[in-house]
Amino acid sequence: MTREEIKSSIIEILNDTLPETEIGVLEDNVPISQQLEMDSMDFLDIIMAIKMKYKVEVLERDYENITSINSTIDYLKTKLANA
């Protein structure tokens, strides 16, 4: 998958997971939680959606790699390449 395909998928996951939030335009290098009003349950819902969509295991120690759009793309590209 390309970076743009993964980014599009992440935006889709955010829209599905946070339907009451206006996603708009997100900055790629700023933590998503700073750009959107998210709590810890929202974050876990996003992690679960990523796990289901990409069929990858996301360990708790890896959560720090899933903060911004770019860090999430980098993390998923590595996971998918090793799958």
C-alpha cells in the first residue's frame, strides 16, 4: 500500500470512530489527539479499528508509534512489510 492509501484509510477510520467530530484537515506531524477532542477510549477504538482493517497485532508498547498521521503510516508500512 502507498502512503496516500494508508493515510486515506486512517482518515476513514477516524471518521468512522469519531462520527461526532469534524475531522477536517489534519496536520500529518501533529498528534491526532491534539487536533481532535479524543479521550483514551477513542484512542483504543482507533487501535482496534486499525487491527481489524489491517489484520495486524498492535501491542500496547507500540501505542507511542500511533500518534500522528505520519507516525501511524510509518508504523503500518513496517507492520505490513513484515506480515
